[in-house]
Amino acid sequence: MDNNSRRKMIIEHLSNSTKPVSASFLAELFGVSRQIIVGDIALLRASEHNIISTNRGYILDDIMRKKHTRVFKVSHDEMRTEEELNIIVDFGGKILDVYVIHEIYGKISAKLDLSNRNHVQNFLECLDGNVNKPLCKLTDNVHYHTVEAESEEDLELIEKKLVEGGFLIDEK
């Protein structure tokens, strides 16, 4: 395999990966040294590929994956949390985070990364209502979700379904 083919395959591998990929793994995969991979990454970055180095390996920035994001301001009581989250994941959304704007502390956020009903269920099992309460309890149930989807159309559909369910707060 020539250098250009290997670099193209590195980008393809990073694009399809859901977690960081180490230089050692790529070196083994392509039968070259780790240093060759480090050099390849440098050249790919120089050619405008947005590759981020983490302590666990390389990731391709989400901008390169052409994902679309939107922040939804929502409100509901605790009994409707599952319904709200399931609407988002059922219509193609990935819930990246939840945050509230607290009048004293400002923005308080937590990463969620929920992309299917199983993730939603696991998250809800962590909320027992006594010790582990949702962030929205700090702000009379008003909270925000950053949602990622494959297209603007998916985000429009999610927004429509949140409006139909009575979850979305119009900020206008």
C-alpha cells in the first residue's frame, strides 16, 4: 500500500470509529511503525483534516462527520423525562448533554451521549429521585439539550415532535 492510500484509509477508519484510535493500533493495522502513523497524521492535518489528539488516540472532529446540532430549551415534570428523551432518540437524535442556567451558578452541564432507548433506560435508572436528581430540579424543570443528528431535516422533525408533546419552550 502506498502512502496516499494509507492516509486515505486512516481518514476512513477515523470517520467510522466511535472512539479514539491509537497510533499503535493504526500502525499494526497498516503494517508500519507508529512513527510513520504520527507522520501521516501530521500530513493529514496539514491538508486540512481536523484530527484531534487525545490521551487515548486520534479522533476526527465532528465537523468532518457532517453532523448537525441544535439546542432545545424544554420543560416538563420528572414523570415525562423518559417520554422526552425517547422522542429525541426515536427520531434520529443523539442527546449530547443536558444543561441548566442557574441564577447564581450560571451554566451547569452534564454530558449524556444518549442515542437509543437502551441508553435512555440506563440513564433513567441512575435517577432515583432521592439522592440523584435531574439537573432541571434546580431551575423549575427548565433545561436544555444539545442534540446531534445526521441532517437538519432530522432536527426539524425532532423539534416538531417536542412541540407536539408540549416539551419545547419557545424562546421568541
